[in-house]
Amino acid sequence: MTSTLTLAAADVSFPVLTALIVVPAIGALLVALLPGSGRPELTKEAATIASVITGAMSLWVLYEFNMADAGFQFTESASWVEGFGISWALGLDGISLFLVVLTGILFPIAILGVDPGHDHKPYYAWLLILEAGVMGVFLTLDLFFFFVFFEIVLVPMYFLIGKWGHGNRQYAATKFFLYTMAGSALMLVGILATAFLTASATGNDVTFNIVELAEGQALARDTARWIFLSFALAFAVKVPLFPVHTWLPDAHTEAPTAGSVILAGVMLKLGTYGFLRFGLYLFPEASVYFAPFMMTLGVIGIIYGAIAATMQKDLKRLVAYSSIAHLGFIVLGTFALNTEGIEGGLLQMVNHGVSTGALFLLVGMIYERRHTRLISELSGLQKSAPVMAGVFTVVMLSSIGLPGLNGFVGEYLTLLGAFNAHRWWAIVAAGGVILAALYLLWAYQRVFHGPAEGDNATMADLSLSEGLTLAPLLALIVFMGIYPKPVIERMEPAVDALVAHIEDAVPGFTEPVANFRTAEDAESHSDDEHGDEEHSEEEGE
Amino acid sequence: MLSLLAQIDIEPIDTPDVDWPVLVPLLVMSVGGILMLTFASILKRLPSSVWSIATVLLSAATAITVIPLWMRVTDTANSASSTLAGSVAFDGFSLFLTVVIAFAVGLTALLSDDYLKREGLEGPELYVLLMMSGAGGIIMAFANDLIVLFLGLEILSIAVYVLAAMHVRKLQSQEAGMKYFILGAFSSAFFLYGIALIYGATGSTNLIDIKNFLSVTVLADDALLLAGFALMLVGLGFKVAAVPFHFWTPDVYQGAPTPVVAYMASGVKAAGFAAIIRVFVLTFEQYRTDWQPVIYVLAVLSLLLGSFLAIVQTDIKRMLAYSSISHAGFILVGVQAATDRGTSAVLFYLAAYAFMVIGSFGVLTVAGGKGDAAQSLEDYQGLSKRSPFLAFALMVFLFSQAGVPLTTGFFAKFGVISAAIDARSFWLGVIAMISAVVGAFLYLRVIVTMFFAGDDDHDSDDGESAGQDDIGDDADVASTDKIDVPLGAQIAIGMCLLVTVVFGIWPGPIDDLAREAIPRLVQESPAALFGN
């Protein structure tokens, strides 16, 4: 079991994963200690440097990543608190790789692209702490540290919303904090139960290492289901899934632009990533058992989010609700429990981070110029800001899932996976794609078309620096839409391994695949050639 | 005749062996306090700060004298023992708590100096009482005999009754002292009666003898013993402020001088839990099925009532009083497990909580202003602008109390809940986490007040760029004066801050110490069993 950890260590001696967490943390400390609150440029530069170094390291990791290896790479492990079996264990596989890169790219953009307006020093310090925390969640292989990072990100985000947000920000910040903390409260009990019950079942020392826990699978079936629920609640709040989503529109709307970008871009992924890494991997049986339920929640999220987005008067709120819909797709794909679905979900995590991040940036730019986000106040912006309108169009189309842009690939794979698993879910979810086109195009039409009067007619177009901020995101949108192979082929081994792990751990479960298969699919897994939809549908349709 | 006399002379008076080195920490604290009292009555002209410094040095000395003893006790060849006819236990547990209490005394003394000057109460009295109370607490940590335990409890309590009423010109302080005294006296009586019943049931007050007796004897009727448990639990539950023996807490915390409250919440709690662990978890181990459910209920009540009632408070000291009740609940979660893991988690919690609560009340001491006037939540509006240091420190302490990771508070909660899970008390763990979330709401309220309140109006909806220049001069902040943080308070708060953050990120060392302080609880030294 531990061999997976040591095996993949390759020849990397520099602890790059630790550095990915520590560099932003040190950056935050430096920013906080920098003298002179009257010189915001200095703190901004320091923060930029720290985040750019982190981003560069994440790209280096991407470059060094061994595509053929399904296990954890760049692993590190050091004992932390021996008495509890807690260790500083880090590792990266195809599932977390792109989330790390996404985090590495989005933070510099958020730092460079948005000015907080006041109290620069704490603002940048909090942002960097947030980056360290998010990186930690994606990189850790220890349940204890996972919880630590999962919780610690609340503090900086709480301050970002509460201090630099808009309108009813204190309410939004507190709601965000309490909602998420309440969600994860039971997860701590779940984590402890996992560790201690596994230890007493196997007779080994207590360990929080997820590789050991997952390979062991020592928990009784019902216990594992209960524990899965405690994790699922935490992730569902974070994602957010339908009944526990109400913090999101508030938090997004009131958050400062950078906060929204990070919140949508990476923080929501903590939940979906959690489902993959700690739901499916640790509790395969429970995941299979609850999959129909989770898919249902995903579909509800897709439809509900889309309908709610259609009704919004506030542009930012609209994007927030569209996030709920998009995240619904990710959950749907994840709990399809087949390679296509999980891959599609993963891809959607990255896509949503890029597209929604860009959307929030654009909405932030509009807000900076017009001091309103109300759709009714905006009109005909494309006349005064044609470049912005063009960029908005591309980003919006990516969000809708237009073929040729990144959103399409992810949504297609997700729906394909869901279709193979439970086709009616996929069919309903596909309706969400249409609704996405409806609310986004309608919003675009109202904001950018029509007569331009007053302030709308004189609004400035994108400045050079704003254009540069958006450029990398646009490049990603187009690149990943046209040529997603480099991304997918790096995810595939890890996703296959995860599916195989579920198949191994759950008797009677085989990956739900279609009868008709494309050549590409057949390559990736030669076993279970015959379609077995009926196996996967234990719950009965 | 002569021979007879000689015979009498030879007959030695039967005195127990005294392992003097073991008593050194206690002697430093208690004799130090008495000497200070003596000197204070001779040298009246000395500035008040001298006494503060002396207290800090003496408590530091107490902590330092523990080091060689700790070496001795953790050295397997020469490990835990008991002395003074088995009435004083010498083990890692007592040493660990001695250090916690010594720190509580020292840090409180650091806070008190400027407080006393500000309130015009200069003098050595507070320090003497503080040290006596600390000595009582150390006796409780060392006590291996119910009578010794009671002595320690009384020495500790009587000093604290006076301390609570220290602020002679403040009616609330008098009221707090009076309330604490009357209720405390009652609880002591309960405790003493409990001792009597246990003596009746087992024939001894010595914990070793009691344990041995119970392990070889099956009581046909254990009503006496169980009644003794109940009464002792009332007495100790009062000291640690567990629901339903908590009624004094908010009033006393609110009225008593703030540095004294810091001591009450840290030192007194630590001593109280020392007694609970040694008496219940250890001595009455076989009867755990009898007392565990009671502790379970106390824990649940303290957790929920403490955190829910804290929310509705508007006075920050009352708020922290209720929060300390819920912390008592958390510690009881560890006690309820009745395992080594639980005990080490309790020790970690007590150490961690001592620093965060002294830090919190330290900030309150300074921010409270003359006469502890600024106690309501509104008074803390915009504290981040008046004193960034205090606001930041209080934020860390409150996050720590809420159990946010990377603070000691998180690991403390993690420890007690993992002990509960390990003992299969899943629901207790769930309730504890729910209470933690409710508590978080309360702490966030204070943090919102300190950091966000007051800048509500300057950029409500008109863009981030506009807010830059008018950030400093919000009109509705209660007072925009900068707060000067006196040196003593700076040191104390800074130290608490350091401990809370450093050991929050790296809890290993304290956790290891707490673990070493476990297994050597009551151990029968040959002398205690068969001699004397």
C-alpha cells in the first residue's frame, strides 16, 4: 500500500509540492510584514511575485508530470504528529494535476487584474494565504491535513468578502463561513471515524494517509456509508449542491471581483475534487450506493441553477447561479462512475474555473466602470466597448458549451458518461445546456445590444492591462476546446485507476459503459467488453 | 527506669518519607507567595511593578524546577512514584499541570501590573493571592489523597474568592466575589461530603488505597460510593464551570477584574480537571460505567448551553464566560472517553486553552479601558483601527477558540473528539462539532465587530476605488483613539499569540508531552502500599 507512495517518487529531489504550499504562505507573511501601508504598489508587487513563482512551479510540475503513471507523483512524506499518525504527505496525480495548475494560473491573474481599492496589504496577504490553503487541499494525501486546508481557506475568504466586498458583505461573509463550517463539522467526525475504525479493524496504528486507508477498505459497509454521508455533506455545501447552495449567490455577489474569481475558479472545486478523492476513492461502495442520489442532486442543480440564473436581475448573481448549474454537471459526471463521466467532470472543473473566472473578471470590469451590475441599467455596451463585447462573447460561448471551445468537451464527456450510467439523468441534464444558452445569450443581448445611452454610451473599452489579464484565460478557452488531448491524456491513467479501484472494491460493480464504443474508448480499457448497464443500475430504473 | 526511658527515646515518631525534590515546584510557588507577603508588609514603598516581576520570576522558577523532575519521571528506571505516605503523586500528569498553572499565574501577573495601575489598586495583594491560589492548584495536581485534594481546592478557591472581589471600588466586582464565594463554599461542602461518603464506602481517603480496595472488593451495596461520586462531581463541576453548575460563571466573569478572570478560566479550570481526571478516570476506573454517562450528559449540556447562550450575549466578558462553559464541555468530551488518549487530549486542551483564554482576556484587559468600562460588543467596533495588534491577537485567539485549523484550539478539539470517536462515542463527537459551529458564529460576531463594523458606509455600493482615502475616519466608531498596549500586556499577549500559532501549526511537541504525562498516573509505590 505504501509502495504506491514511494514508487512514484521518481527522481525529484526538490520538494516542489511543499514549495507550492509554502511559497504563497511565505509570500503572505512577507506582504504582511512589509512596511508602509501607504505604498500599495509595493505589496502588490510582492504578492505578484509570490503568486507568479507559485504559478511557474505549477507549470513546471505539469511539464515534469509523467503521463503514463496513474499513481501519485512528486510524493513527499514526513511525520507530523506521531501520536496520531498524522503525516505531511503530499502527492499529485492526474486528478489533481490540472486543479493545481488552474490554481497556479488563476491567482496571479486575480492579483494582477483586480485592485482592491483600500487596505492593500491585508488584502494581498489573505489572497496568498488562500492560495496556500487551496494548494494544500489539492496536494495533501493525509486526511488530517486535508481537513486543515479545507477549513483554513474559509478564513481568508471570509475576510475578503467581509472587508473588500460590496453591499451586504458582512452578512454574506458570515453566511459563507458558517454554512461551510457547519458542512464540514461532521466531516471531522467522519475523518476520525475512518481513521480509528480502520485502525481497530486492521489492528494497525492509526493513520490518516488516504492511500493506506483507501487500499485497506477495512470499514464495514454500513459504517462506510454513514461516513461517506458526513463527507458528502461537507462537499455538497462546498460545491454547492442543490439544497445547501444558498450561501453561494450571496457570497459571489458580495465578494470583491478577485474573491469571486477565486471562489468560482478554484474554491468550488474543493468540493468536487473532494468527491473524487475522498468520496469515490475512500468509500467506493458507498459512492456506488449513493451514486443515483448524487446524480439526482446534480441534475436538480443543473436545472435549478439554470432556471434561477434566467431570473436574475444582477449580472454577477446570474453568473453565480450559472455556477450552480455547471457544478451540477461535474457532480453528474463524477457519479456516473465511468471514465468518460469522471474525466468530463474533471475537465469541467478546469473549464468552469477558466470560463467563470473570466466571466467574473468581465463583470467586475463592467462594475468598475458603471458602478452597477443590474442588467436593466446596462444596455448597448458593445458600441462603446466592442473589444470587451467580443471577449465576453467568447467566454460566454465557452460557458454555454459551444463546440470548438473548452466547455463543449467537458460537457460532452460528462453527458456521455452519465448517459452510459443512467440515461434519463443525462437526457434531463442536457436540457440544462439549452437553458444555459438561454440565460447567457439573453443576458448578453440585454447588456451589450440595444440602445446605448448616458453612461453606457461613454463606457471605456478594455484597457491594455485588462486585456492582458484576460488573454491567458482566452487562450486556454480556445486551446482546450480545439485540442483537449494533452489534458485528457494526463488525466486518463489516474481516472482509469480510480474506476478500477472502485471495481475492485465493490463486488458486483463494473464500470457502466455503452454498448457502442468508439475506438478511443476501447483502447483505454480492454476488459469488460460487453455492455453492462443492468449491473450498474442496482437501484433499478 | 533508665532503660525504660531509653526505650522511649529510641521509639521514633512515625513520619512518612518525604521526597523533597518532588515538592520543590510547590514550595517555590507557596513559599514564594508567603515571602512576598512578608516582604510586602516590611517594604511598603516598593513600586507595584516589583511584585509583578517577582511573581513572574517565581512562576518561571516553578516551571523551571519541573524540568529536572520531568526528566526523572519520564526516565523509565526511576519513574512515577508517590510520597508523603502516598498522599502526593509524582508523575508526568502532575508536572504537566503544574507547568500550565505556573504559566497561568505568570501571564496573569504580567497582565495585572498595568491593570492595577490603571485602576489605582497598586499593591502586592493580588500577586500574593495569585501565587497562593497557584500553589493550591499545584497541590490539586499533585494530590493523591482526597483530603489533600480538598486542601488544595480550598487554598485555590479562597484566594480566588478574594481576587474576584479585588476591585474594591467596583460594585460588580464585590458582587462577583460574593457570589463566587457563597456558591463556591456550597460546592466545597458538597465536595467534602462526597469525600466523606467515599471514605465511608471504601475506608480510605487515599486514592491508591481506594483503588486497591475497589479492585479486590465487590461492594454489595454501592449506593454510598455512587452518592459520593455525585457529590464530588458537583463540587468539581462547579470549579470547571460545567452545566448545570455554571450559573455563577457569567456573573463572576463579568464582574471580576479581567486579569483575574484570565486566571480563573485557565488555572482554576486546569486544577479542577486535574482532580476530575485523577479521581474519576483513574481511581474509579472500574466504576466508569457508572460515572461515564453522567459526564456524557454534563458534556452535552455544557457544549450546547454554553455555545447557544453565548450567542445572545452583548457583553463580551459574559460571552467569553459562556464560551468557557462550552470549552469545559469539550474537555469533558475527552474525560468521558476515560482512555489514555482522552486524558492526553484533555491535557493538551487545558494547555492550549490556558494560552488562548489568557490571551483573550489579556486583550480585554487592555481594551476594556479604565474601570473595565468598555465591555459591550459595540465598544469593540473598529478595534482593528484603534489597535491593530490587539485586534489581530483577539482574532487569532477567537479563531483558536472556534477551532480553526493552524491554531492550538483546532488540535485541542481534534484531540478530544478523536478520543471520543476512539471510545465509540460518535454522537458526542457530532454534538461537539455542532457546538463548535454554533460557537464559531459567536466568535465571528466579535471579529466582524472588530474588523468590519464601522466601515460599512464608506463604499457600500460605489466602487472599490472610492474607499481608499476615507478608510481611517469613520464617524460611528465608538472612539477613534489609539490604544496604548502596556509592555507587560504586550509580552503576555505576544507570548500567548506565539504559543497559539506556533503550536497550532506544529502541535507535535505539546502532544508528545501530554502523551508522556499519561500512563503514570496513580502508581503504587511500595512505601505507600505496605509501609507506614
